[in-house]
Amino acid sequence: MSSQQVFTIANGLTFLRIVLVPIFAMLMIYGKYEWALVAFAVAGFSDGIDGFVARRLKQESELGTILDPIADKLLMTTAFIILSIPAVFGPQPPRHLPVEPYVTITVIGRDVLILMIAGAINMMTGFRGFKPSWLGKASTFVQVLGVIAILIAVVFPQLRGTYLPTVYITVAFFAFASGIHYIFQVMRLMRESEDANDDKP
């Protein structure tokens, strides 16, 4: 892999997202919620445009393909864990905060389930044609918007409790649905791979 394939604008945005993860976590822990919102918003924005930049500037690379989902999962897992810790919000957490445990468990559990299924299938069959599903991408998008909405409620007290329950239900629903959808997609991809191999002379 050449340096031109590593040091690209698209990969730079992905690296930025990774760097912002511990910064976001520290800002939340030390109660700098406004700056935490800014840090997460920048990270979320970079997640939305790095793929577009890679395609637009023809900077797609194997490194980017590997790093991008890692950066996504690192960001979202850290965000939901931090937002689920009562101590982060002080001795008297505001209404509907911290994040309900079922939301964090569903978000992280989905990713763990997918990794376990993919790993087991790869070890048993050697299949490696795993691809992200459109519903999985939608779920990540909803999670990013959800965390931003939660942080806005943290920064602006007058908004607390007005929409957070809906945010929690929506994030959990998309995470659960995308996990189930991914299982069926993997089954379909495996069948297509087997059919393609059977058609070979």
C-alpha cells in the first residue's frame, strides 16, 4: 500500500473521527457538555462525508474500508456507554438521563451479534463476502442523530424530557431491526456465492 493510499482526505476524516472519540469522552466526564456536543457533531459530520469524499475524489482504499466501520463502532459504542453512566450527569441526573440501559444494550448487542455471526461463518465456511446493509447504515445515521439530540437536551435544560423517550425507542428499534435484517442479508449473500460457484465450469 502506497503513502498516497494512506494519506488521503477521506482517511484523514476517518482518523479525525477516531481522535475525537477520547476527546468527547473526557469532555463528557468533566462536564464540558457544550464542547462534547461540538466534538461529537464534528465526528458525526466526518462520518457522513468521508465515504462521499472517497468516492468523489477517487480515494477509496483498503485501509479506508477497514478503518471506517471501526471508527463508527468506536464512536457510537463510546458515546452510548458514556451517556449511560449516571455519574456523568452529577448526583441528581436530569429527567430521562442517563440513557436508558435497554438502548445501549441493544446498540452494542447488535454489533456484538453481527461480529460473532460473521466470525463463526467465516471460520466454518471461509465466506468473506460480508457487506453493510442499507438498514445498518440507516441505523448508524439514526444513532448519530440520536446522540446529538441527547446532547442538545443535556446542554439545554428546557428541552429535557420532551423528546428523549422517543429518541431512545427509535434508536433501539433501528438497531434491533438492522441486526435481524443483516442476518437475512448474510444468508442471501451466501446463497448467491454458492450459486455462482456452482455455475462455474
